[in-house]
Amino acid sequence: MPWSVLLIANVITIAPLVAITALEVWRIVQSRRRGRAAARLHVRIIGLFSVVAAVPAVLVAVVASVTLDRGLDQLFSRQTSR
């Protein structure tokens, strides 16, 4: 029962965010098709911002994964080898 409530709460929270994002993407695509001023620049800025936001997150995830893997491996290998 509690899991279903949490799942529904997540869906209620995430659905508007997905809808707003889809609407903005649709507006940018329409602006670009119509040839409005700065539509290409807007797409470039969004692309660069996405890369700048994603690269550090991926690097942190990789470093944390490797660090935890090695740290936990050494921690548990000592206990099991005794």
C-alpha cells in the first residue's frame, strides 16, 4: 500500500514537469521551422548548457562508482579472508 502511494505521488510530481518540457521543446521546434530570429541561437545555447550540466554529473557518478567499488571491495575482502 505505501509503495503505491509513493508511486502515485511521483507520477503526479513528474507528469507536469514532463509536460512543461515537451511544450517548450515544441515551441522551440516551431520557432525554428518558422525561421524566427535567434531560434538557432536558442537551440545552441540549450545544447551547450545541457553539455555543461551533464558532463560534471557523469564524471562525479563515474568517480563515485569506482571509488565506492574499490573501497567496499577492500573493506569486505579483509573480513572474508580472515
